Amino acid sequence: MAGLHMSNTLASTLAHTLHPLCRADGTFDLRDMRKHNVLEHDRSFTRLDFQQGDNYTFQPAMFQALLDDAEGGPVTIQTLAKTYVRRKKECKRSDTLPFNLWVVNLTETVSFYHTTAMSSLSKETMTTFYVEERFPDTILKNPKKRTLLGLVWDTTILMCSIVFRT
């Protein structure tokens, strides 16, 4: 993807995750991404869990809690680890994520962070993405290549932060 400056490997890997949603003719609809326990899963940072009903509408209070976990500073992998642990405790089904969705959950935790190619995320950057539902121009204009190895590395740092720092 030229707009997000992804390597071919990263773009192909992310596109491949949509395979379970594809119909026989190879197409899917964005609504299909809401199918629970395929890509959509519990423990979202900004959406309610499936058993709570509306699991696809943005929840401003949950977004504020994500920002609050950064304690007034920028969002980093370490603050995302704090949010991850908090959401796991809040989730009524925290121990029942199948392995594949646990991996998806960890990777999604750092995916926007990785996409920005920044070392920390300001409240403004987070608000543009989550509230306005668009990528800030600073991200789109940042030519740094986003790679699969980089995403795996960010996920590994997240896991270490969860285990050793929270």
C-alpha cells in the first residue's frame, strides 16, 4: 500500500487475514468484518464486547480510558500494555480467547502504533484516527517503510511489557 508505505510482505499478510471472511467468489463486505470470533473479538480498546450487544460502535468513554492509561503523556507501547492488561481484567470472557484471536488481539494492540511509524502517539494523533476515523496527514506523508518484521517486533515488545512491566 503506497499510502501507508507498507512493504509488500506486510500488505499481503494483512490482506490474507481477511480470507476467512471471503465468500465463494472471493469477495467480502466491510460488514463481514464484524463477524464475531473471526477478526472481530472481545477486549477491544474502543468497542464493547460481543455479549454486551453493540460491539462495533465507537465508545468515547473507552477511548478516554485508553488516553488516561498514558497518564497525560503520549501513547507508547508501554501504555498500550497497560491498556491491554486493564481490558483483559474488564472483559468478562478474558480467559476464553482462542489462540488465533489472542494473537490477533496482541497484534491489533500495536497495529496503529506501528502504522504511524512514530515512537509515541499524541492525543491529537489518536483522536484523528479513532474519533474522526481517518489517518492524520503526518502518517500518510511519513515515507518510512512499515514491515511485517517491524510489526512482529512491536508485538514482541508489547508482550514483554505486559509480562515484565505491568
